[in-house]
Amino acid sequence: MNVPEPDEVTLPWWEATRERRLLVQRCSCGHAQHPPRALCTACGATEGLGWLDASGEAAVDACTVVHRAMPGFTPPYVVARVRLAEGVLLLSNVVTGEPGAVGVGDPLRLDWRPLPDGRALPVFVPIER
């Protein structure tokens, strides 16, 4: 699996994954965003960008079941656009034994997929209702 190397903008985010913390970038204008960027996508500011620890609470915003193998993934698996409680959308994997049972609005909790270098990718697990 190809995972990008951190740069000056993404380094804090990647370092937090080593501690299994999910960071969301927040601007002084109040806007939260992901992925991390050098400027706020709401107001355009390059100053005033900081970090917020995400709660890990989320819900499926949109999803699909993939039936084609990719490096590091055994089909079928769920790719989902996940809405964090903080309002930010991110693309992730929903890890479940029943891919066809994942649907829009389903509540999720944060989990982690370890990477060989100690970093981790955020993934999500369905919460039983």
C-alpha cells in the first residue's frame, strides 16, 4: 500500500496517528477541514490554522462495496465518505464482516490500521444500534 510521506503541512497529522489520535485542522474563523491544507478552504487564511483532536464519533455519509482487489485490501470491502461529529468529511474504510449491511447514516467509531513505519490510517467500525 502506498502511503504518502508527510510534508510540512501534514506532518502533525501523521505524527498524531502514531499515538492513534485523529486530528482535524481548524482555522481561527471556526472552519474545520480535512485533509490538512496550507490554507483555510472557508476564508483563505494561511495564519490561524491549528489542530483539534476529533472525538472519533462518525456516521456514514455515502458508501460503496468494492469487489476488486487492491494492494492491502481483500474484497469485498467498504469505502465510505464518513462525516465526523466535528462536521468534517473524510474518505475511509469501514471494517466489517458484512459489507452489504453498511448504509448511509449508520453510526461508526474510529479504529486504526497500523502501517509498517508506526503511523496508522484511520478506519471506522460500525456501532451496533
